[in-house]
Amino acid sequence: MRSIRNHISLIFALVAMLFSYQFLSGTNQVIDEYEDRLNENYSVVAVATGELTLNAVRKAAVGIRSVEEIDPTFLIDSLKDNLSQENVAYLKTTLPKFYKISLYEFPSSKERAKLKEGLLRINTVKKIETFAKTQDQIFNLLSLNKTILLVISSLVFIISMLLMIRQMELWLVEHESRMYIMSIFGASLWQKSAVLFALSVIDSIVSSFIVVVSYYYLTTNAYIVSVLEEIGIHEFRFNLFEDSLNLLGIALTLSILCVMYVIVKADD
């Protein structure tokens, strides 16, 4: 039972560290995808009294990808029931032109202000609508969550490393007699410490397996997937082969480094 408790201590520390790392990686994927969707779909609407060309817009502002006129038929059709045919015909002749201006990337608030100012310098442009408030709020919320998660993950990493080192120091004490006998027969430091490396490798494999199974379940759970897809997130995925190897590599590297630190410190 004592041996099991010793393994649980190291496994718990590794699981906490690996899971926080993988969750942080998943959050980065979500934010990156949201940024890509903003860059691809964000556009500005301009109201103009005359024709608005791509060359004219690019002279007034930077970062313009395309200019597309919006057909106002849908707006006129929605008013047909409340207006006479004469008024509808008059509305068609007096209604200003609407343009969808697409950008290469989602602009910051300062860049949007500069963009709006530049477009309004065009004589025919009367109004610019950026529609960016909601996108800013969502993106800032995601970025805040990312920062908070990064801080928490850093704390988990530090605490987990301390727990791992402490556990390996206990292992060193438990195997002190055997290591002393091996040193009498001329065994090197690394040969005497082989059992510590073996234990750390076993616990690393077990910890990686636990995290892989847990995270794979979360990313394939029907409810979680449906919620993410409803908000347009499709990148919160888990590559079973690549991510499993990555997590195992991290666990093995950190465990072995901790073992090396403990045995070198004890040999001083």
C-alpha cells in the first residue's frame, strides 16, 4: 500500500501538469481559429452616394482586400407592404449605395478608427459601420481566459515539479541501502540509480495514458462537441497519435530531469 501511495503522488503531479498543458494547447487552438475566422469574415459596411471602387478605397485606407456592392433589394422588399408603388419606386432612385469592404486581417481598435477616418475622406462616402464591438468583447474574453489559464498552468507546473522532486527524494531514501551495497561493488552513480529511472518511466507512461484517455473523451463527447460547433469552433480536437507521443515525451523528459537532479544533488 505504501508503494502504491508513492506512485500515486508522482502520477498525480504528472497528470495535473500534462492536463493543464494539453488544455492550454487546446485553448490556444480555439483562439487561433477564432482569429482566423475574424480575419476571413470581418468586413466594414460603407454607405455612399455614388460608386465606390477598389482603387479609391485602397488609396484612402490600407489593408483592403475587396469591395463588393450590397444589393438593397432585401431592404426595399421588407418595406413594400407599408409603402405605395410610387414611394417604392422613389426609394429605389434615392436610396444610397451600400458596400461591403473586406480586409486582409481583423484590425485593432486604433486601426479601425484610422480606417474609418480614411474612408470618410472619400467624398461619396457618408457613413461607415465597423460592427466590431461584439467581436472585440468575445476576443478579449478569450484572450483573458488564455492569460488566466497560462498563469494557473505555470503554478501547476511549479507545484508539480516540487512534488515530483520530493517523491524522488523519498524513493532515494527507500533504496539507499541497495544503492550503498551496489557502490561497494563499484557500481557507478547512474547504475545505482537505475531503479529510480525505471520507476519514473513507468509512472510517466501511466500518467500519459490517463491524460490521453481523459482528454480524448472530452474532445469526442457529443455534448461538448455540439456546444463548440454552435459557436463555430472546430479546432478543439485531439490527435490521438501525435498528441499522445507529445505528452509521453514531456512526461519522460521532466521525470528523468527530476531524477537526475535528485541523484546529482544527493551525490554532492
